[in-house]
Amino acid sequence: MENQCQSATVPKAAFFFCRYSLAALAWVAWCFELRLLMVFIFVILALSALLTIRRAPLILLYTHTLHRLFPSSMEELSVSGMRFAHILGSVFAGICLVFLYLDERAGWRITLLFCIMKTISALGLCPAYKLHRCMTSGSCCAFLKQR
């Protein structure tokens, strides 16, 4: 079991690439109603959660290709925070998929919400990462504070 305070250092550009790519793919899936692309997004998020941010597929892809041509500064990220964010993202993508196969109309509406959340996350305001930090530090959530 990994320490909650463990951090990982990844290229800043690789982290941006991962965030923006997933948001862009989600919007393409929604605009063109591509269920298979939503499956791909789900797999990427699930693998990122399973393998941690150090070995996340899109981080590795960027690090071993474009980062060699365009090196960037490094960014330190919480391993458990990113894992939590990727787990929530994969659960949300999974919910989208369930609805896409059971009730396609509702599925695409839920996928629109997913696209909006991925865009918010891509812009650096990741609600899941902030929620994790809130839950583990106990400093920002009133109901978690001990009296």
C-alpha cells in the first residue's frame, strides 16, 4: 500500500497533454456520438488509476515521444490524489458507458456532463484532486474537522 504523502514527478507538458487530450477526446466522442471512443477514455482513465501517475498511458506516451523533442519543467503530484482523480474519472466514464448502452439518449446527456467536468479538470481546477486533498488534510471541509 502506497503512502498517502507519496509524490511523483512528471514532465509538466506531459501532464498538460494528458489532461487536454482526455478532454478533447471526450468532446469528440460526444460531438460525433462515438461510443467506442468513450470506451477508450474509460480504459485510459482506469489504467491511469491502476498504474499510478508515473506510468499513466498518456504520461508515458508524451514522455517517450514529444518530451524528448520539447523538454519541459517537472511537476510534483500526489500519487494518491491523482489515483483518486483517475478512479473517479473512470467511474464517471463507466457510468456514461452503462447509460450509452442502456438508454443512449440519457447516456449522451451524462456524457455531456462528463465533457464539462473533464474540461474543468483540464483547465487545472480538478475537482476530484481537490476533494482528495480536502479529505486527506481535513483543513478545508468543515464536516471532516475534529472538534
